Amino acid sequence: MIIEYQRHSPLHGVHVANGAEWAAHHGMTIPASFKTGRAADECLANVALADVSALPKLGVKGPGAVAWLTGQGVSVPDTVYACRPMDDGGTVIRVDTAECFLEDRLGNNAVDTISAALDSDQAGVYRVPRQDAGLLLCGPKAVDVLTQTCGLDFRRLGTRLVYTRVAVVSVALLMLPDNNAPSYRIWCQPSSAEYLWETLAEIANDIGGGTVGLDAVARLL
Amino acid sequence: MSDRLPEPYGLLIDRDRQVPFQFDGREYRGYDGDTLSTALWAEGVRVLGRSFKYHRPRGIFSLSDAGLVVETDEETNICGDRLRITAGLDARAANTRGGAANDRLAILDRFGAFTPVGFYYKAFHTPRFMFPFYERQLRNMAGLGAVNTNKPVRRTAKEYAHCDVLVIGAGPAGLAAATRAATLGARVILATDQPGAGGSLLYRYSADAAAAAHLSRLTEAVQVHDNLELRVGTIVAGHYADGWMALVDDERLTKTRAGAVIVATGDNGLPAVFRNNDLPGIMLGSAALSLIHLYGVKPCRTAVVLTNNADGYRTALDLHAAGVVVGAIVDPRADGETSAVSGKVESESISILRGKMVSEGLPASGKKGTVGVRLDSGGTLDCDGVIIEVGTAPADELIRQANGHMEYDDVLGRFVPGTLPDGVYAAGRVNGIFDLEKQIEDGVSAGTAAAVHVGISQQPFVPRPKRGTSSVAVSRCPVVAHPKGKNFVDFDEDVQVKDFVNAVQEGFDSAELMKRYTTVGMGPSQGRYSNFTALQILADARGETLAGKALTTARPFVSAVPLSHLAGRGFTARRLTPTHHRHIEAGAHIMFAGDWRRPEYYLRTGLERQECIYQEAANVRQGVGLIDLGTLGKLEINGADAAAFLERVYTGNFANLKIGRTRYGVICDESGVVIDDGVICRLAADRFYVSTTTSGSDTIYRTLQRWAIQWADLDVVLVNATGSYGAMNIAGPKSRDILKALTDVDLDPESFPYLAVREGHVAGVPARLSRVGFVGELGYEIHVPADGSLAVWDAVMEAGKDAEIRPFGVEAQRLLRLEKGHVIVSQDTDGLSNPFEAGIGWAVKFKKPFFIGKRSLQILKERPLTRTLVGFALAPDHSGTVPKECHLVIDGDAITGRVTSISWSPALRHVIGLAYVAPSQSEIGTTFSIRADRGQMISAIVVKTPFFDPDGERLK
């Protein structure tokens, strides 16, 4: 009696309230755009906040994790907090000496394939359930939103994963370099997602931006 | 009437843009770039505000003090000297009755003799009960305006910034320091409270071509460097540990972390102390020059310049050049100024009165202006303005906040930086360097040192210029006593010379004590213009010099900071379960559980809270209910030694826990105090799934991580899955039938008995199901990935529709578990509870070689209990007051315990509860007393737990 289930973003409730136009990605209904608020182009010209929680994620932990992932064809970064693109798309981040976090790119299934290969009998390799809310903050004023919510020195952030607090919520944060203005990926516990989303959206709105659907930021994913 | 000067005067104003505004109900016009004070002064307004205590008329004094404090419909207590006018501005002078010009409280000035500092403490202390009345009256008459509690909420941001070097002050030294550090590669923030860079270069060196060249070169250099950020209109209000600085501008507070700090804040003019030295028209030379050069405003028509230094002579020349008639320079020094500038003054036919001192300002009617001055030698001079240049004090507040040491320099006659903390530098006039070229040299040196300090540069040390003599003030300006007083030292607080004399006479004869007695330095200017003079007066009174003396402790903030900026945007995190919005739709009344928001109960139309809770509980007992348990802590313990790890952490046995089974577990700390509990599920030989309390999830995970690191011999891998799983409990006699239709797990009691755990799917979502009995009914905890929680919740509710399934909240769950006598850690336990007194001693297994807290518990077990948790009931016919949680258990005169849980039980039809009592009161059938509200004593009887279904028949 196994049936496929409808995944819901941790922000589903707030998206419903904000007039989302839905699209399905990786089994999750996610806003493709919003009927209300600023136009996506205007947001992107300043700062845009998008929910990218639909991207498949996988955590692998244990003394055999790195070797196992390497065996799966994943090129694991040598140093902790470093990240590296996967051959088939997506990103692998070494979050600890014996733990990695993988996230796929939009429309890809590399992480699902790796996940399927991970069974519970694999000695020294354990699945870490990753249900993080995934946010994307982009646009030239993205850093302005972050400087109002986080004490990090964003000019010196580099491209390594950082564990920090944004608006007092514990998050993992990764800067995605860009020629025009860097974008920022933010992962947090799904339970904190709605509060964080509303806080960042309010600040983005104050400085000329706002929330956008996945269609507006697909090129970054 | 307009006192505007023609161009090129007025660097900061745009004469093409007139700005209409209102002050005290009258309409005026200024130029874009004007502050409220300068615009009013240009319009001929001389009374800008009223003083704090005596309501004396006040005009412009320093252009950065509390002479003009205004309020608008939206803001309270704004400094008019800094408030830039905008079209439509409607400002009112604060602390007046009837406006600044005609303040009805001006009469208070006549009673000054009866109201020395602290008079209210001396006069109104008896009768004691009247003090609040007096206090209210005094507060109504004195103060700094009224808070408008109806003003619109203005959202203010707070921001973080980082730099290698923060330079405070954009005068010659600051500009030189900033550009130097930037040239060496440092990221620099240059902050100035002024509207633009240049500082004193903009107004004090008007006839100096070299100064103009420096200004041009340095401001261009600021533009060139991408790594130098100029922040204008920004007050650096506080200097905290580790280079944290508070930068405040009109919009926000910026918390700035600086690797090194260069304080180039210059200095502040000192007032000359003589009778009526606060009249409108009497102002500092820096204010007069700023009015002329920055705002194109004549400070007065006819001026007397009171000075004891070369700066005053140059100021007189600037006034003269701007068309102000300089009636005379009054110089207390017997020989007057001996430098070349003296000759220039004389060549302009300006009279110099050497060896003279102003003893009194002569007021216009109502003290609303100045009509002249009286000299100490007799005689008067007519003027409508007195320009004061009698010396300065370093603007060293930020240095002192950083625990920098300021020491008195006899040669310079002022305090100069002594030992400064690492990474803190002073440059320019604040550093006792006055010559312009040397100020720039000093800035370059400080900029280099700062860049080296933060590791940006390896440049060799650039020697600091030596402090020479001061062109500002070497000789002291006399403090002129007057029998009628009103010779003010601190204009913010109306503190006069006699107040200091009184302070010393009453024994308040140190700087800190005197400050508290007189309130000197406690006003909005924070003593910038008064502290040094106050210290001088104190030293004189004690017959001492200033050598070895120290100013009072400097604390943030340097100047007034709007409370809205300090508050900023508030961040109060909240955590929601994946099904939160379903609860809202179902009418949930949400309660706070730490950061979590949980349904306390679901409101039913027409029912009170308590009845809603009883109905939810009854629905579980009689039918089926569903509760969201997403807030529970959820940990995965993996590895070959996972069981051994749990054996060490929990008090119970887990090595023998069979795969597919669950067991209740208790965690104690090293002292044997219960810190958490939960259910341990064994999924495989090397894989456990553990729940913790909602409040304990993060703490317990951290604790377990710490032990996992410490016990490096164990092969164990921990995963905090709290946020990744949603959880719910379907409970009640009908739960099995509903769930059966949704899952591929065999729910037959034989194959899935009580306390078992299974993995499978519910509504197509991968799930872990466990049979637990917290609420005392047949039930299944369903743990699913967070992104599948909503689907499962909806599916269960839909499948249970015919069985009239209803969600139940935290309160119903508390009631149901109370009926079963189950404890809730942190409600029925406290920070001292051990398992034996909490009634869960059965979960402690001493046969294990080790577990955390074992040694303490072994000792405790040998000792007699001091209290014990018991179940109790009130009489079935009890109809009066019902005790509440935390009400005390009383035995004679002694407090022997407290109620931890209590409720009326819909299943039992009477009140039941748990309470700590003395061991002597714990026997079944013992009666004890609970002191309820208003001291009422309620009798309770100890009964056996569980109260309901003692044999657990309903769980099967």
C-alpha cells in the first residue's frame, strides 16, 4: 500500500496566505510566483527572497561517510565547511570531518540516486534526515538584509559554509559568488522557517525588494 | 528680518531650495541644509528654547547642545542644533508652557535662590507620604518634554558593520588618518557627526590657503578609496569592549566591530563663567564660525569677543570679515595675545582690552537677548553677542569609555591621552596637537599604526608629532563669582558656581561625588562643555591643582540616542510544527512553550476554555483524538556501541532492549537530579530513536554530544532529528481502526503490542510508529518526515471523520496523563528532584557498572527522603476553592511541599493532583492541607496512582 505523498514546504502555510501560484518540484508544491507584493523583476533589482526548500537534500554521517560518498562518485571537499559542485549538479558541503550535506539542483535527481543507495546496513555510514527549510536571498541589496539580522562580516564571508544566527535563528549560510552581487543560501530548521521568512521578507520589503517564486530565481539553482 | 550672509558663506546650505517650516506655531523659512537652530537664528529668532530648571531663555551656544530641544508630532526631545529642517516640519520647544518666547514657567527663574541643586531632597522629605505628590509636581515643571504615547510607530533597523579601522571625526586629523589607513589597504569607516567631511577645516581656517589645499586634497582622497566609507551625520555614541562601537545616524543604530579605533574627535569649547553667561547671543567661537561659514548666518550684529588665546583673535577677524561689528576683544591676560594675529586685529581697528574680564552679561528685556557686557574693571560694552574663545577640552569621551587614561598636562593646561588600550589611537586636537600641519601628521601616524595593528600593513612606525604649546588656551580663564549667581557652568542642568561650592562644603568633594550632588554632566551634553570647568572649580575649592586629577567615568552614550534606535527591530523567534496552520484552522488557542507555539486547546463555539479541554479529554477516552507532538525532541543514536552509550546516559537498561521495542528512560545529571525523560526505541542492533521533552531537546542533544566526544572509546554517531520529523499521537479506543486504513504496518495487537515500535508508511509517508501510553489509551505515536507531516495529519483527520476524531491540545494531554499519574519532567520535578522522590525510582538500575549520576543516586538512596511526590484527591463533594499548581502543602507551621499538577478529572468526576509532601504524609489515606488563594486551607487525601485505569487495560 505504498503511495507517493505530497511534500509540503515548511513555509506552505505562509505561502497560502500570501497568494502563491504553485508549481511542483521534486514532489513538493512550491510557489512559482506570488500574486501579491512587488513584481519579481523589481525585487530582483533590489533584493529577492525565495523558498527553495523543494531541492532534494541528504545528510550522510559516520566514520565511513566520506569514503562511501566518494565511492558513489561524489567528490567530497577536503576541509570542513568547504563546498564543491557535484558532477551531476548540486552541491556537496562537508559539514564536519565525518559528515556531509548534499543538495541537488533544480530538476536533477543525483541526490535522490545517492540517497537510494544508502541503506541502513552500511557500516559506519548513517543517514541524517535533512528537512531544512532552504531559502535563497539574492539581488544587490541582499547583503543589506543580512547585515540587519546577522553579526557576520559578509565582506569576508568567502565561499565556505558558515553556521551563524540570522534574526536569532540558527542557520547554515553559504554565499554564492556572482559577478553582479552575491546570493546567499540559508538553511534552517523547518520549525523556524516561517518566522525567519517573515522577518527577512519584511526587511527586504523595507528596502525595495520582497518575496519571489521559484520561477524568478531558477537560473540560480 | 534676516541675518543671512551672502555667498560664498554658507557651505552647507542650498540657497536655491527654500524650506518652509513652523516653530512654536509660527511659520519660517530656511534653506535646505539648515538645521532648525541655524534657520531660526537666520530669521532673527533669539529665544530658541528654555533651560531645564529655571526656564531661562536660551539661544545658540555650541550648535551641538541642549539649548534647543524640540518635539514634533512624531518625535520627542530632538536636538534642534542637529535637526535638519524639512518642508512641513512643525516643531515645538520642549519643556515650556506657551512656547519658548513666552514660557509662563519663566517665573521659576526668580525663585532660583530657593531652589539650589537637590532642594527637593532637602525640602520635601517629610511627611514621607507626600513625596510622590511633590515628585509629580516637580516632574511636571522640570524636564525635557513629554512623550507622545500616541505617536505612530516608526520602525528602525539595527545593523552590523565591520571594518579594520574606524576613524571618528572627519577633521584634518581624522581625514589624514582615514586616508592613510585606506592607502595601506585597511577597510576604513570614517564617521562624522557633521553633514560632511572637513571638520574645523570648513570654518576655522577660512583665510588659510594651506588649509584649503589640505581640505581639497584630503576630501578627494576620501572619494578615491573604495575601501574607505564615509558616514556623515553619524554619531559614534559608545565604545564597548573588543572594538564594538555604536554608530547612530538618523535612521539606525549600527553595531560596528572595528579592529582598531582612531579617535579624532577634536575638542569642545569651554564656556566663560560669569553672571548671565547663558543669555541668547552669548556663544562659543566655534558656533559663531559655523554659523558664518557653514550656514551663512550672522551670529550677531555687534560682538564682544572674550578670549585668552590666538583662536579668539582669528575668530574676531572672521566676524569682522563677515560684517559683524567687533566692539572689542576682551582678553583676561595682562599682555594679551603676542602672536602676529594680534597685529592683524589691530590693523582692522578692533579694540583689544587686555587684562580685563567680562563679569556679567547684560540682558535684554525678559533675558531674551544680550544688550551688552559689564567688565570686571567697571564699565560696560554694548553688543548683542558675546563670542567665547577661552579654551577647549578634548572630546575624549570615547577614549575614556575604552578605559583610556587621560592625564593633565600642565604645559597645555588640559587633559591629554596617556596610556591607551591596544588598538585605540587618538589624533589631532583630542591628542593635544593644535598646529594644523601637525594634526595632519598626527593623523597619518595614527592611521599607519592602526593599519599595522590590524595586520594589514608592515609599515614602520611613524613617529607621532610632539605636543607643543596650545594656540587654544594656555592660561585659565577666570571663573567670575557674583553675589547674585546665575553664572552657569553646566547649561543643560542650570548648574551654577555656588552649587559646586555648596557641594564641597557638604563633603561632596571628589569629582564623582560632586557630579552626583550637582548633576553636572548629567544632561544631554553629558558634560562636554562643563566637566573640565567643574573639575577646575573643585580643585580650586580644595586648594589643589589639576595634576593627578581624573574626570568622572565616561559611559555610553556620548550624546542623546533615540530610544527607537536602541530598540531597533525586535527579533523574537518562534518555532512552529509542520501542522501549525491546521491547528489555527481548527480554532486552536495557541500557547507559548519556550520558542514553540503549541495548541493549548481548540476553541468550540459557546464553550469556555475549561469545558473545551474536558471535552477533548473525554473524546480521547471515549472515541479518538489526535495531538501534534512535533515539538518533542527526536534523536537518533547510531553505531555499534549505541546501546552501551545509552546505558551510560540513561538510568535504565537498554542493552537488553529488543529490536522493535521501546522503553521509558530517565536522564539525571551528575548530582542525581532528573533533567529529562523520554522513550527509547530500538530500530536495529546499532540504531536507536530517542524522544526527549520539548524543552530539553537541544540541551539533551548537546549533553549527549559532549559525552560522545568524551567517551571516544564508543562507536556512536548522534543525529539531532528534532526538526526533521513531525510527530503526532492518535489515541483512543478507535485509534487502531482509523490508522489501520492508512498504514502498511500490521497493527494487530499480537504483532504490534504495547510498547513496540515499527517502521512502515502512513498515508504513503515513511513513518515510525510506536505504541506508547502517556495519555493512558490505546494509541500510536506516528513520526514522519517533516515535509510529510501535513499529508499524514490531513489523512488521519479525514480517515477519522466518521469516528468523530478531534484534535486535542496540550492541556487535555496534561489532564489525561495526570489521570494516569505520569509525571512531566520540569512540571512535576524541579531543579533538585531526584528519581526517588519523584516516584520514578523504578527506572534506576544500579546493577549497571556506570551511568551518569549513579554515585550520587546510590548515596541518595541510602538517605531518608526529605519529600516525595504523591497522588492526591480532594473529596468527591468538594465544591469550594480548588488549589492551583505551586500552592503549598502545609503541616502545622511548616511548608512540607507543593502541588505540581492538579485538575478536575472528567473521567473520575473529582479533583486529582500530584504534590510533593513530607515522607510522613505520603502514606495512602493520609490527609494533608494545601494553602490555596487568600490563605484558605484545603484538605486533600493521598491516593494511589494511577488514578485511572490502574491496570492499564485500556492500553492493550
